[in-house]
Amino acid sequence: MTAKLVQGYEVVIGFETHAQLSTQSKIFSRAPTAFGAEPNTQACAVDLALPGTLPVMNRGAVERAIRLGLTIGSTIAPRSIFARKNYFYPDLPKGYQISQFEIPVVQGGEVSFFLGDEKKTVRLVRAHLEEDAGKSLHEDFIGQSGIDLNRAGTPLLEIVTEPDIRSSEEAVAYAKELHKIVTWIGICDGNMQEGSFRCDANVSVRKPGQPLGTRREIKNLNSFKFMQQAIDFEVRWQIEQIEDGHAIQQATVLFDPDTGETRSMRTKEDAADYRYFPDPDLPPLVIAADWVERVRSELPELPRAMAARFVADYGLPEYDATTLTQSKAMAAYFETTAQACKQAKLASNWIMGEVSRRLNTGELAIEQAPVSATQLAALITRIADGTISNNAGKQVFDALWSGEGQDIDALIEAKGLKQMSDSGALEKIIDEVIAANADNVAQFKAGKDKAFNALVGQVMKASKGKANPQQVNDLLRSKLA
């Protein structure tokens, strides 16, 4: 498919995502990883790089890496090694970061997702284990800086893509899909505000058919909204620079949400600048085949497999199934609703429509929805069996959401929303409408369908909205035949 062009340029984006692994302790020490502790209260001698300390690999971190690799179709390296990545920052006590370079634990794989109705696939290069650094804190109001080493040694899995992404919209869709995967399989809590899921976007532009352009890396994008804004600005900036005759210099840049602009932080290092070499304190990481198979057997049903099952078992369109499997909680909400009401497509429509709209407006997660899955199923059942109309159903839903009541039938009765079931009474109303609207009747018989709709509207008005629209249509047509 032809790539989307911006001002005649092709956008090329690769992603590096740091997912903080959900272990209770750090990757090479027993210090805790809990968020929000007082500065420097969760850093032990190993994290501080005191003389004589030695790192010991956290088995739980390795297992989480295996879990991701199996989920995205990667190769799990039976033998991988750790390296020292040398650079000098105040928040890096050792003067190097323990990471993986030549032989990472997870190799290859892919992430597929939908952008609108179009399916996209991004290839992965690798996912490797490494430790996080500490954090520099700048207190501008007192003119001082400090170092918090609580994060030092926190286990990370860095997930690196090929430069397969071609727009900011595609980048956000990829990041959301990866976020869904790591939270679904329980290897990361995905909290972007706390730094548990941090994305770096390598952005370049080129004329179609030309070699890859020089990339600039936008660091630490911690929201999907800012991610798109940052990439869009960076693309425009690079195109303007090239059009003005300037060469793009490889650099690391930050995004400022206040100005909506990226700004250069430092020139970008290449691998040689880090002087990687194998860490002499850590033996090779050996992963036996039976360990991999045990992890495979313990994986939950994965999003793509669940979406396929929703299509097969419930007859949903692929788009619906993909949307409903954006999170485990959303999928469970749908499945509980569908099984209880036996109306899977109606359940899907309501969840993707009214429920999602209310959740978005209130900035709520599905777990916080005031209307339970069983309540929604009961409401859908009353719509499907003709007790109430779809419009009346929305009124009942509003009442449930605002806490007016819990019982569906009681709310229907209290609000007088039950549809007319007495065909004799409905026929009487229709006869009166026909008698009072001779012009519309004549127009309909002359072939004007709008006149029929006007008659239906009059019947619904006369019944105060309680008539079953389908029953009205059938009876009215039979009387006008």
C-alpha cells in the first residue's frame, strides 16, 4: 500500500518502549520497586554500586520477558548475555547501565493492530532486559538539584521495533496495542504517569524511494495525546529544515506540552559511544526449553485469540471483536452481558456506544461503570423482547448510570416506558390517525414514502412513544393496503 505523504515526504518512525516489569523487587537486588516512596529509601547497596556488591538476576523478570516473547511470536534466546552500557550521568551510580546488546533474550516478533478498518503490522527487532537509572530532581524554587535513586535497578524490558511506522496516528495505535498486550499478560501495570510505560519515537522523513533520513529521537513520551502532538511537530520541523536547505543532525529531543514543540537535548549517541562489553559479574542467561513451555502453558487467552473467538462464537464483526478486547475487563464485561441476554450484537452495540461514551465523558475505566454487565443484559433483554423501545432503553440506562435505581423492570414501570402490547388499543389509535390525516394517506397511496413516515410519527405521538415501532409499521401498512 502507498505510504501516506506529508508535503511530499514519507514519514518513517521506529519505537523503543521501556516497560517496567511487575516484579516486587529490582532486577539485580532485593530492594523493592513500589512507586511513591520517599527519595532514596528503596535503594540498597547493590543499587548504589557500593564496592564489593554483586548483581543477582531476578528470575521473575526473565519469566516476564519470556511471556512477552511468546505473546508476540518472538524467538526466546536459549542463551543471552548482559553487557555494560557506559555513560556518565549523576543518576547512574555505577557509571554504566546493565543491559543487553549483542544477544537479547527476546528476538523478532510482531505487533498487529487496526487503524480504522485497516490492519497494520509492525515488526519487532528485539526486547531486552535492563535496569533503570535513578532520577534527577530539580527544585527551581530553591535553586537546587538532587538525586533520587529509588528507581535505580528497577527492571525494564526495552521493546524495539523496525522503522515500519508511517504516521503519528499509526504510532499511537501501535503504542496502544503494545500497552494492551503488556497489561493483558500482566508483565507491566502500564501506568504512564508513573513511568511504567515510556515510549521513545525515532522520527525521520525522506522523499519516497530515497534512503532513510537522519532520525531524531523523541524521549520519554508518557501520554498517547502528547505522543501524537510531538511526532506531528517533529515531522513538520524536519521537513521545514530540509526545505530551507539545512541538514538534519542526529539528536535526542524532548517534547514540551506547554509549547507543543520538541527541543534538542543533546546529540544522539551511537552504540560505539557506549563502549558496550559483556558484564563480567553476570554469567550468561540460560533459558531451558521446559521453562519456556511452562510459561506458554500459563499464558491467558490472548487478545487476538479472544477476538477470533468472539467472531466465531458470537458472530461479531472483526472490528467489534477487536474493539471489545482492548482490555481484559472490557472483554469480560461484554462476555457476561452477551451470555446473560443472548443478544451478542446488541450487547456489542451498547458497550461500544452508550457505555463507552459515558466512560470517556467521565474518564472512567470499565471497572468503574455504574451499570453492571448483568444490569445491561437485563436492559437489552427488555428491548429485544419488545417490552421497551430502544429510545426508552436509553432513558432507563440514564437512570441506572445516575443511580436512580437498580432494578430494570421497576424503573420501566416507574417511568411508564413499557410499550403498548394491546393490539386492539393500538389499532384504535391507528384508525384515528388515518381518519385525521387524509392528505398523508392519499400521498402515501400515490407512492410518497415520506407520507407514511409522517403517519408513523403521528401514531407514535398519539401513543406517547409507547407503541412498538415495528408493530405500528406492520399494522399501518396492512390498513393502508
